Amino acid sequence: MVMMIKATWVPIFALAAMLLVILAPAAEAVTCSPMQLSPCASAITSSSQPSALCCAKLKEQKPCLCGYMRNPSLRRFVSSPNARKVSNRCKLPIPRC
């Protein structure tokens, strides 16, 4: 009887594992490149509105933002008040690094 119960759980666990593999979103690697944020340059350096492309690139580069903030060459751009405004307008929370 115990063997029969164990045998019925094996296919259920196998099916659950298969569904997790199929339905889990594939993690896409992001290449951290500050140049990807070039569509945001005018919005960051002035008070102009960010474009849809800027917001898309900003969201794409989100995993890289802490690294940009730690970089002395980039910090003044990505941590500026205008950069914060762009982030807010793009509805992207500023990461806590």
C-alpha cells in the first residue's frame, strides 16, 4: 500500500517540475552598458520629458543602475535630480544600493 502511494506521487512531482521549467520565465542576461541610456541623455541633462525609448532602456538597464551609481564617472549623471525625475516619470523606482 505504501509503495502504491509513493508511486502515485512520483508522476505528480514530475509534472509539477516540468510545469515549473516550462512556465518559468527565462532570465535574460543584461549587458551593462551606459551607452544604452543615451536615449535618456537630453532628459537627464535638461528638464525635458523622457521618451518611450528612454523609459524602455532605463527599465532594461535596471539591474545595472547600482553599478552605474558606484562608478565615479557616471554617478553625477545617474544620481542627479534630473535623473531622479526621469526615473519617476518612467515609473521606475530608484534602487537602494
